[in-house]
Amino acid sequence: MALSPATIAQLAEHLENCQLQVRDTPKITDDHPDMDWDDAYAIQDTILQRKLARGARVVGLKAGLTSHAKMRQMGVTDPVFGFLVDDYSVAEGSEVATRELIHPKVEPEIAFVLKTALKGPGCHIGTVLAATDFVMPGIEVIDSRYRDFKFDLKSVVADNTSAARFVVGGQPQRPDAVDLRTVGLVLEKNGAPVALGAGAAVLGHPAAAVAALANHLGRRGQEIPAGSLILSGGVTEAVAVAAGDSVTLRVQGMGSVSLRFA
């Protein structure tokens, strides 16, 4: 690690305050160009500990930047991983308050819920599917704390991969009841299609993103617990939203899920 524990704590406080106070910041690697991957995840971990100390609960995990479209959009080449706490969870069909967000965007996702734990290394698509109880549609609301959504990979890892809100719903399906590689989806904003995609856009198969997450945690001596919800990553490019917008995700064979922005 290149950063001191004091600097990691300071950066975690800074980024979380940006989220809580709804203000943006230049990417942190501008001032800390020597920051490494361990530093980035240490900052993310410290943000989580700050939230847990205030009573938050971890309700899931997420993979980010897993589609080639998303990687092109953000100018990066590798997926990243983060956490989801209960404050981020939104009930299906309910409202998201835009005053609590800086510059929100939405991503269509396929969510996994595990029946058994997953631990790397060596986790692969087959391992993930065997461990999965069901899959369902999900919409993630991302809200980078970095000014103009401009960041590098280490900065976005430290910022918990831009996590802000999420909703899941639709008609959950067993993983063997749907071909997650070819399954099609449509993201609508205010009734009009704004993004189309298929599951294969996520690392060739959405379960590959969950396997990558399990292997990432395995290298850190951690696992994905049984019962976990995992957002496998945006299938398409992110779509900007504003107050008054209504967003619906329709996934082939899995129904739909929606939310509104107020």
C-alpha cells in the first residue's frame, strides 16, 4: 500500500461526506497519483465501516464496469466491485429523491441471489449457477461523487463503484430456467426505449461477473455469503435521469421492475 492509514481514513471521510452532503469532488488520484489497488479497496472498506458504525446493514454486493459498452463509456478496461447497504435499497415502483443525488444515472442489471456461499479462487460460471437460488431484473442508480463523472479505476473503486440506489423485482427465475447469456432486455425512460441489450454483454455471461467477484474476495480471504444479493453489472451504457423521469426495465422471461425520480 502506498498511502498511510491516516490518509486512507481521511479520503474515506471525504468521499462519504461528498455522498451524504450531495456534493462532487475532483478524483482523488489527482492529489494521490501513487495510490494503488490495495489503497483503493481500503478506502472503500473504511467507508463501509463508517456506515456500519452508524447502524447500516450490508444487503448485497455489486460488480461494476462489467460490460464492454460501460468500459468504453468510462474509459476503463477491468471490472470493479463494491458493497450495497440497506440505505441504497428502493422498493419496486417507488420514488428516488433526486435532491439526495449529484448526477444520477441508471443501469439495467441481472441480479443473483445465492442459496450457498461462493468463495474463490477458482470460481467459474458453473460454480455460480450451482450456487444461485434465483435471478431477477434489477435497476442500479449510480451516482459518482466525482465531478462530471470523470474518474480513473482506482478512484471509482475507492468511491464504492458509484453505488447510490438499486431496485430489484419482476418475476424471479431459477438460473436453469433462462439462458442468461442470450436473455434480452429493454430499459425504458418515460415509456420510450433508451437502451437494449442481452446478458452476454456482461463479460460474456452475467454469472462470469459474480465469479469474478467471488475470486476477488477469495484473494482477500473473504467469501460471498449464502443469501447474498449480487448486482452483476450494467448490461448497457448508463442513462442519465432527472426529477420527473420514470424508468422501467423489462427482461425476457423475468417480467419488469420500475422506479420514479422525484
